[in-house]
Amino acid sequence: ATAPLQRELAAHPLRLTGTDDLPLLMLDSRLLAQALGNVLHNATLYAPAGKEIEIHVALTHGTLELRVRDHGP
């Protein structure tokens, strides 16, 4: 998801947090990458340069949880 956004993400440190022991998931990886890319692109538009963008990954009650947080307005 980050490869097409290298130029935009160059101004923002990217931090990935969460659990390392996620199970294998059956999903459409292209659609997930597109959705995550859209959210990350939005974060680069609104977070000031130099501000971190965080991605948190967790499995909560059997549901994959992805949270993206920027530090913009």
C-alpha cells in the first residue's frame, strides 16, 4: 500500500504497531492495499510535513482492526 505513495510519505515518518502474531487471513489483498493506500494518502494531505503517521494492526474478537492516525487538523 505504501509503494505508490513513496513521494508523499517521504515527508512523514511511518510507524507500524500492533500484534506480530496475526493469523493468515482470506481477503482480497489488492482491495485491502487500495483501501489502505487511500487512507494513507488522505493522511499525507492533512498531516503537516514531519508529523508521524501511525498504522495500528490488531485482531479484536476475531475481527481484523486497522487504525491509521495522523497528526493533522
